[in-house]
Amino acid sequence: MTEHPEGVEELVDALIEGYAPISVILDHMFQAPGHATVDEVREVLGELLRDTFEPLAIRFGSDDLRRTAAVVEATVPLIHENLMLVPHTTRTRQRRGGRTSSRRR
């Protein structure tokens, strides 16, 4: 395993821990009847998260929250520039009883 500077592992774990439930919420919102737009989802989810995160201002203070926001914002271009999604392969295998099987001749 590659050694990373101190704090990187904790940042990755925290982002994944936070992004996973948010991605489920986003998926749910985009599949809701009426097909919400990106702007509508941002507005609704943004307001919900601001209300949810408000106690953090008391616990950590405004300066800490701004620094944290700056770090999270800095991750966005790095993710866009350095991570590539691998396209899904076409289904050449058949699913049987919850298991994937392939036949080779």
C-alpha cells in the first residue's frame, strides 16, 4: 500500500463516508415523480444540509468550517482531473440464481 501524507487517509474516509449517503439521497431525489432539476435538488438538499450542519458552527466555529469547506472544495477539481470512471462492460454473461456465469468454448 502507498504511504500518504498524514491526514489524507482521514480526509478520504470522511469524504466517502459523507458522499455515500448523499449519493443515495441524490439518486432518490432525481428519480422522484416530476424529475427534479439539478437546480431544484441543489436548493432543497442545500437547505436541508445547512439546517443539519448548523450545530457544527457551535462545536467547531466559523473559521474551522470555512477551512474545511476550502479543503472539500479543493477536492473537486482533483477528482475531475485525476479520477476516471471505467465504463460498464456490456452484459455478456447471464445471471442465474443471483450468480453470474459465463460460458467459454
